[in-house]
Amino acid sequence: MHPLTTADQISDIAFGFMGSKALFAALGAGVFTTLSQQGALTPAELATHAPLDADRAETLLTALAGMGLVVAQDGRFANSPAAEAFLVKGAKYDFGDYLRLQVGQQMYGLLDQIDDALTGRLPPEATASYAEWFSDPEEARLYSASQHAGSLGPARQLLKRVDLSGVRTLLDVGGGTGAFAITLCQACPEMTATIVDFPNVAALGRDYIAQAGLSDRIVYVEGNALEADWPTGQDSILMSYLFSGVPGETHEGLIARAVAHLAPGGRLMIHDFVVKADRTGPKLAALWQLQHTAFTPRARSLDEAWLRDALQDAGLESVEVTEMIPEMTMLATGRKPG
């Protein structure tokens, strides 16, 4: 990331929350899906299809056009290519619900805690951990539904990057509602999976698994991933977005525990928000790490050099750390000797 040189660049950061809210509002009103179905519309026409006042629709569409999310021409507005590909409900790569529900309705509000979290003085009423957050069934439902949609794309990327041929058992630690486990089991007919996650999450995940017809191949161990029992002798262990949501002092223990539960020759896979060793970014990875600090006060900013060294120090071979979601996440892999 190049150093900033102008006031306008600072303003873009300071006023970024306005653009976020415009995006979330448009998703909530179904703007992008409506434009995809109906074609280019005037603001008044959009208001007949979406729950928007006609004047306010014009204001919203103008803001979206200013950000490049929609295209304005002769008083009509249409989706940009990116909005059409990623924000239309039912599109192959749609992650609008993830943005609207988890980021817009949950993560956005939790950032109000960031000032207190950075000083180490969270008030008693603040949300202080995933375990506390997910003890509320409604919060667990909202987060899990959106995260499931947001994890399907990375799960498909994992299949392209890691050779899972011959893998018969997968342990998905903190695996949520099973987006990774379902995707991997569908691609690997001989694979069975065990997911470790909180009870309220497991209750939701079993429905996704049943809908995929995989109830006989994917099971849950209910509990906090840091405390629950894990099955041993696993061919592969996955931890996706786990390290960013637990205290930093638990990272080395999680790696050691994973190695102990792998079969000889088994593979450990860690997918998370990871920054470069020199801590110059990527920007989105760094911001997600900061965001997690708001409700995991002892979270640690994970960098690629530390992660590579930690896997090697734990005795793993063929360790690699590569980019997964561009500018946002990395995937670390290593094999247990034998």
C-alpha cells in the first residue's frame, strides 16, 4: 500500500462508512436483484418493485452510481458487471446475504466497541467473545446463515489449491454450518467429516447438511473448539477463520493439538485473515483483523511469516502459505511426517 499524499484520500477513508451503509441498504431493498430481473429502471420504476420511496430511490441510486455499483444512463440505472455477478440473489457467486446480514447487521455494530477494546477496557455489557455471542440462538442463526453463503466460494477455492485425493477423514474445527465440509465431501465421495462448533451453530448446520444429503457422512461434536474433544487419526484438519476469533495465546496450542490429532501423513490447513510479514497489508486482511479485535479483545494480528514458522516448529513438512481470497485471506498447509 502506497503512503497517502492528499486530503481526498483521507476523506475516502473517513467517509467510507457512508458507502457501506448505501450498499447494505440497497441489498436490503433488493435493488440489485430487481435491476437484474427488470433491466434498467428509472428511480420511480424501481420504487414500484422495491420497498423504496421514489425520491429516496433516486438518492440511493445516485449514491450507488457514484461508487460504480450501478450505471446511470438517460435517467435509468442498471447493474454494474460486479453487482450483476456478486450481488444478485441466486447468482452463482452471490455473496450479498453475507454482506447484508453478517457485515451490515452484526459486524458493523460491533465496531462501536473498538475504542474500548484497543485500550483493554471493554465494559461489562460488551460482547467479549464468539462463545458469548453464539450463546444467543438468534445471533448464532443470523451469523451462521450469512457465513455459510460467504464460505462457499473459499471452499471451492480450497478444492482447486489442495490435492485431497485419498483423504477419507476431515476434521473441520470451528466449521460453522458446514460450508467447507459439504463442499469438500461433495467433491470427494470417500470423505467423511466431523465439525466442531457451538451447539446453536450445530443445530443450524445439521439442516444444511441434510439438505445436501450428507447426514450420513458429516457429523458434529458440539462445544467450544478450544475445549471440546476432537477425534484422532484424521487425514486432514481444517481451521477456517478460527485463529482470528480466538485469543492469540491459543494459536500455538491449536496447531500442536491439530498435529497430535492428525494421522501420519495427514494435512493441516489453516485459512484466515493473514497479513504480510512486513505488515504493509493487504488492507482488507488488516482491517478484518482489527474488526475482530472489537469482540475478541485478545485476538492477535496473524502474519504469514509467523504462521509458516509455527507450522514448521510444530514438526510439519512441506509447509506453504499462499493467498486464498485476494487481498484478504491466506491458506497455510503442512503435512505430518510419516
